[in-house]
Amino acid sequence: MSAAAAHGVALAQPSDLREELDRGTGWAVVKGFTVSGPLEEVSRRFEHFSHQFGPVSRHGQSGTTIWKITPRQDIEHLPTFSETASEAPLHTDNSWAPHPEKYMALLVVRPADKGGDSIVFSVDEALETFGRSLVGRRAICLMRQLNYPFATPDVFETNMSKRAVTIAPIIDPSRGFRFRYDVIQAGFELLPRLATAEALWAVEVFNHFLNSWVERKANKIHLETGDILISNNHRALHARTPFTDCSRLLLRARMA
């Protein structure tokens, strides 16, 4: 199996990948993972690979360690990003958890014939660029100081009688950076006391910045069969472009 980082640096060992994830760009692409054979076997080998970076977490109600990312039909809940073919804006994974996992990995089993490209940005680069303006610096201060409500999406909720909400700053040195706009908006609906004018303003300004930044600077990555995109979930934001090929299938692992 060969590996390549964001800027073409050869990475052969998990320790090299950790260096890139923790002190470099925050993400890398590993190429050449074998995806032939039964999906259960592919999932088992992918989990073994992912375990090199930490214990692989389970996903909500399902309790599965490896989550299928593919458009789903006939679901009764509001679909999350991994269940649709639409665009997924820049976000961090599992932002609604008390302690979001440090690493996230995506294995491509079947890429879309067109679209479904990945976009990855360094959190440090985003905040540095955002903070060049007075408005950005003010919003960053508020995202550090204020608590925001992060509501668990229905599909990952374990207690359906009461939707879980994690309250945390967006920028928190002790728990890492976390952001997902729709999850925060759902949290405001559940906990309106946190929807202060300052909190609403800061998250709207930052979200607008991210959307415009992607349009100007997006480096789209078309992952091929057998590619693994792995990122430091505390240091990198990721997104996906829309697609129409409903046979697209990726597997995801989150590592604490």
C-alpha cells in the first residue's frame, strides 16, 4: 500500500501519517487499499487499518464501527450528510459529541462517476484568514467565549425520546475545534436561551466566510477506488460536492 500526502509527500508508515495529520496539513490521502471481495471483509480490514490511529468509535443507534456513506432511500428521519447525494458544506465530524474523535477516515469503495469530490481545509488556515478582518477577529473571540448548542442528528441519536445536545464553544483548546452549521441551528431551536444576538451573529459571519472561501479557494479532490482520505478532525474541516450517481459508496471510521 502506498500513501501520498496533500502536497505529494511520500508517507509509508502510520507515524509519518500522524506527523502530517498532527503537525502538517492536517490531512492525507492513502492510496491502494484493496476493496475487492465481500463488503464485510473490506470493512473489517478498513477497521484494522483505522485502529492504528486509535480506538474506532461506534455510530449512534446502529452501534457499527464502520459507517456506509451512500444515498439512502425510504428513511423516515431527516437525512444527514452521509445519507444524501447533495452538497455537504465544510464541517468537522461528530461535532455534537462531548468529545469529538481526533481522527476521521473515508475509504472509497465506489466513487461517483461525476461529482462527490472532497474538499479539505486546515482549521488554522481558515481562522488565520478569517481573523485578518476586524469582523473576523470579533467573531473568533465570540466563538471562543460563548457556548453553542450542537444537536445530535436523528440517525445518530441513542435516546429518541429526548434529543441530545452538547454545549461547547466552537473553538476550545481543551476539546478542539468543532463546527457544523446545521447541527448548531438545530441546537438553537432546542435551546433558544443560547441563541443570543452575539452567538447568532458570530456563527452566521463565520459560516458565510467558509462558504465564500470554498468558492474562491476550493481544492477539489476526486478520490478513486481504494483511496483513503484521513484527517485530524480537530485541525481540518472537510466538505463534499454534490453528485447524482447513487451507487457511490464510501466507508467511514472515526478514531478517538
